[in-house]
Amino acid sequence: MRILLTIGDISITGGAERVVVNLAHAFMQNGYDVELLSFFQANAMLPYEIDSRIPLHIWQTEAESVFNKRMCANIFSKTYYKNFHKIMLNIHIHGCFRDFDVVIANDNIYMPFLKHKQTSYIKIIHLNFSKYHRRNTFFHTLIILSSREQSIWEQYHRHIKVIPNFLPTIPTQSALSTQHRIISVGRMDRGDQKGFLRLLDIWAIVQDSMKLHYPHLQSWQLIIVGSGDLKEVIELKIKQLHLADSIILKPFAKDIESEYLSASIYAMASYFEGFGMVLAEASSYTLPCIAFDVKTGPSDIIDDGKSGYLIKDNDLQDYANKLIALMDSESLRKDMGKNAKAKMQEQFSKEAIMPLWEQILKGCPQQKPLIAESSIEKPHQVSHIHFYIIIPLYNVENYIKRCLESLYTQSYERFTAIIINDGSIDKSAEIAAACVAEDKRFILHHQSNQGLSMARNKGLDLVKELENAQDRAYQSHIVFLDSDDYLESNALGRMAHILEAHNADVLVESAIKTRDPLSDEILPSTYSVFPPHVEGLYTPHTLIQSIGNKCLATNACTFILNAKFLFASNIRFVPYILYEDIAFCTQIILAAQSIYVDNAHVYNYVLSPDSIMRATPSPNARMRQANSYFTLLQMFVAYKEQSDDEIFKSHYHNTCIIIVKKLMRSLQFIGYKVGFSKADLKPYLPYIRGKYRFCYHFPRIYGIPKRIRLFITHFLRSILNNKDKRL
């Protein structure tokens, strides 16, 4: 039997790459004809040794890939470039690797829409379930690493098999429990999946405890082995926490065995893991392991209290306490280490896992899995997630029905919609009342017109009352939905899946579809709240570092908030101002412990011409804009002065600069006739830079060119409109 194993880039150091190499060697030893195909090669040196009898094919080197990317970027869109690569890769594999019985994929780029009838196509899923991708339907069999997610995957694909990763050999050597070293290994990616930044926070807690109660443990060191874009941030944080004397950073090396043998404890702080290969490796060297009990990975490998410790996710203090307990007891380390190695031998050795692969290879299905379209759009009901959807309502009679209908059609049905009628004078309230009468999940509340902020705050008050009145067995989460916008039918289901998997304080559905109000077509102004590369689980610090100097999210409708977290933080919308989302969203993110950013399009933003935010501003409207920006500027300067966190202070400073720019642009049209004077702005001069300094002194003069441009634009538009009418 001929087997082709594919991987994105065999030259990088990662768990999936190591699994592919291990599988290739195991298949070859079992008598199979094995070849490797790496789509790219970024590094000349390979981190893992490959037997010379296994042919290695490279589709594109780094130089070729970068050249093509640049060339295509100038001609085609990024989306086309991405799809172009997928198509060309599929053609390459289909044409050049014809005579293989099995193709095993380990990368998301490859989807075999071109197939050979005699070939079985298998894909190994190395990540946790977040959503089902249609490209997986092209594979005959999907291999997942943990049985904990099997029931989810089986709802989308007929052939799901659970095969954990394995250790190619169980080492005969064991680490000595007398060594005062803790090791942690992993890639230092920008999103900090491995949780190195919170591991430093844990180590800071440990150091403080040692000074007070455990001075005999001060000889212990933390060894972090890895490299990546986050390394400089890690180094900076080590300096800030004054931990340089007790932490050693090391780069990846082929001889990782010596690092395991030089330690006596393994520490993992990952936010999520597909399997956790390093935990298995460390356990095989008789190291007790400690890790957060994230959805999959650590719990498959660690028996809590027997071979190590599983800590409730993000409980840094308990993690530090358990780590100190291991450091303080040599006998405990020794006993747990022995149990860990015994489990690896029984459950995760090559001898235990390869028979599972033999079964797959002997009975690979040859038919394409039949996936019901409805099952893709409607994920399974998550048992303990309840959504409160707050909908402010004001004069949107043309849009409110579609908004509410998008809730009726949700695949996930566990929600309560709270509609706040903020003094509408059109038929909006009547339409909403008719919809509410048909479904008990909808609540309609009436109040006098007080503005968007007060309507949302009232919705939060009602949620709090409902939560106090009912003893729910669910996790409650709050969603904001504007009454002229609407959700995709799978929106709540997707949110529920992510929240169940990651239990984040905040979920941000970053990608937004902008819709034409008449045709409902997607407009070019479709955008993402965060840059497209920002996706996954973050802490406030890592999120700020990922977006750079840009302003944080400014659309509350993209935020899904844990109700318990929101009410504990006591964050509200600032009343009677525009742009209230800026303050609300920034406070939310900086107060949260965990933020998950999802880039799926689930929110539809209707570009209504009647909206205050998009209508041509009148002089009074511009005055309100300026006053709103001035209020926000005062707030953020106060936040900056009150904060002790340097990263937060820097972000507040950058946000103040952005707000000042917007304030200055408002002053171009109205000058200082806004309820505050030039003297009121003087304390904020440090934030007013470049050309806006001139605007500070002469706002009306600075705004003349822009006013002329707008006049010409409106004049030409009126001529064209009159011409169309005559025709």
C-alpha cells in the first residue's frame, strides 16, 4: 500500500509536523510505501529527522511562495490568491501523485475536490472544534484526537475515528526528581495559544509566595523552550515582573530530550490544545505535569492528582499553589512521574496506537460522505448556554420585521429577546408587538425617548432582573442587536459552540457584512472590527499587542458578553452621547480575563440612510459630535491617569490621539461654538499632533478646503439627480 502524507510546512517546529514525521516512520516500519509532501518550506534546516528511505517532496520553497504572493497581490485580490493556491495545489497533487492508495492530509489548505477513484482521502484534525468547514466534506474519513468531541463531529460527517497521537518510543531514561527545574515547551505565536504570558504571571505569584513562606525553594528555575513572534513580548514582561534571575529562555533544539531530562516538573498554560504532544513527551520522561483543564488535550493525558494536576482554566492562584506543592515535595514528584510514564506506556505508545491506524487503512470508505446541508447550518444544541438579545427600537418600521425574523429562524433556540421601544413615533412598536405576541421568548418594553445608551442600559437592567428571578441552569450571555440589522441563521449556534469550547468572558464576532438596505446585497464596505489576522483566544494584553496602535473594537453589536462577568464589572453605556460604543467596548476588553475573536460573518449591518450616524450632519449634529468626542477624551485621559498597567496606559494614550483627531475634524465646520472653548482643550494639547495643531488655533480656516470639496460634491450630485429625473 502506498501512502502520501501531506503537511503545510515540514520545516517549522510544531506538534502537527512532529506527528506527520512520527506517522511516516511508523508506516514505513510496518511495511508500507510512504512519501511526504510539504506544501511549503520556509527554513532550510528541518527540525525533525526524516528517514532517508522516505521521499520528501516540496511544492514551493519560501522564495517561490513569497514571489508568487507578491505578484498575485498586485493583480488579484487576496481572496482570489488564497483560492488560487488551493486550486493549484489540488491540481498538483492530483496530477503528480496518482498511484497512491491513501492520502492523509494535515493542513487546511488542501481540499481534494479532484480525486482518484482508487484513492482514499483521510484528514487528521489537529485543532478543537469551532465550526464545521465545508472543505472537510471532500475527505472520506476524519481523524480526531480526543473522544470528548466525537459526538459533535459525528453530526457533520459519517466517518469519524478517534486516534490520539502517539510517542514513537518510550524512553528508558527518566528525569531525576531532585532537579530544581520546571520546563515548558512550545511556539511563541502572536496569539499566545501556549499561554506563556499567563505562565509568567503564575511564576510571579510563585516567587512572591516563596519569599514569604517557602524561602528554601528559591533555587528553582523556570525554563521556557521555544521561539516565535511573541518572544520579545515575553522578554519584556520578564523584565517588568523582575523575574530574569529565575527564568531562562532557550530556543528550540533537536535534542529536546536533554531538556526534559534536566527538569523535574512540566508546566503547560495553553488556552487550547488539540492533543498536547509535549505533555505526552514530558510524561514519558517521568515528569509530573500541571496544566489548565481546557476542553481537550491535557485531560486526555493527565490523571488529576495521580500523574499531575489539572487546574480550572485561568485560575492562576490555584495553579501557583499546586506548582508550589510539587516543588516542595520530592516524593510527590517521584510518585506522579512514575504514574505519568506508566500511562504513556499503556495508552499512548506506538504499540497501543498503530493497531487503530491499521484498522483505518484496511477499511477506508471509498464513497464521499453525505452531508445534509441543514446539518451544516444548524449545529447541535449546546446544553448550558442561554442568550439575552437586547434590541433598542426607534423609528425603524422598514427594518424591524426582518431583524426579528432573523431570530425566529435561528438554528439555536435558547434565547430571550428584549426589545426596548425608545419612544418610537412610527409603526415600529406595532410591528414589534405583533411579533412578540407570537413567541414567549420575546419581551417588549416601552419607555420615553432617551437615546441608544439608555435603551441598552435599560435592557441590561431587565436582564439582571430576569437572572435574579430565575434559577437558571445555564450560562447567560448578552448580545446587542440594532433593530435595523439582523443575524445569520447560524449565528447563535456558532456563538454557543465557541463559548462552550472556550468559556471566554467576551466573544467578538469581528467580521461584519454591510448590506444595502433595498437590495440586501453585500457592499464593498464590509469590514472586520479587528484586523483579519486577529483570531482565537486572547488576554487583554495579547489582544492590544496584536492590533498595535489601533483603537479597540467600537461596535457593541459584535460583542457577546458573559452576563456574570458584565454585572460584576459594572460597566454601562455612557448616556446622552454619540459613539458610546468606544468607551463601552474598551472598558469591556480591558476588564475581561479572556477574549475570543471569531472572524466568521454572522452579523449583517444594514446601511440605513435614516441613521443618525450616516445622515449628512446638520450644524446641531456636528455640535453634538464634537461634544461627544470631548466627553470621551476627558474619560480616556482619566482612565490613563488612573491605570497602573503600562500596556493599558499606552493604549489609552493612543486612543486619546484618535479621539482628538475626530474632535478636530468636527471643529473644522463649527469652530468652538460647541459648549466648550479653546481653553478647555488646552490640557489635551499633548495629544494634538501635526496638522491638527493648526486646526486647534484656526479650526474654521483649516476646514475651508474640506467644506469646498463637500459643496462641489453635493452640487454635482444634485445636477446628476435632476438630469435623471428629466430622463
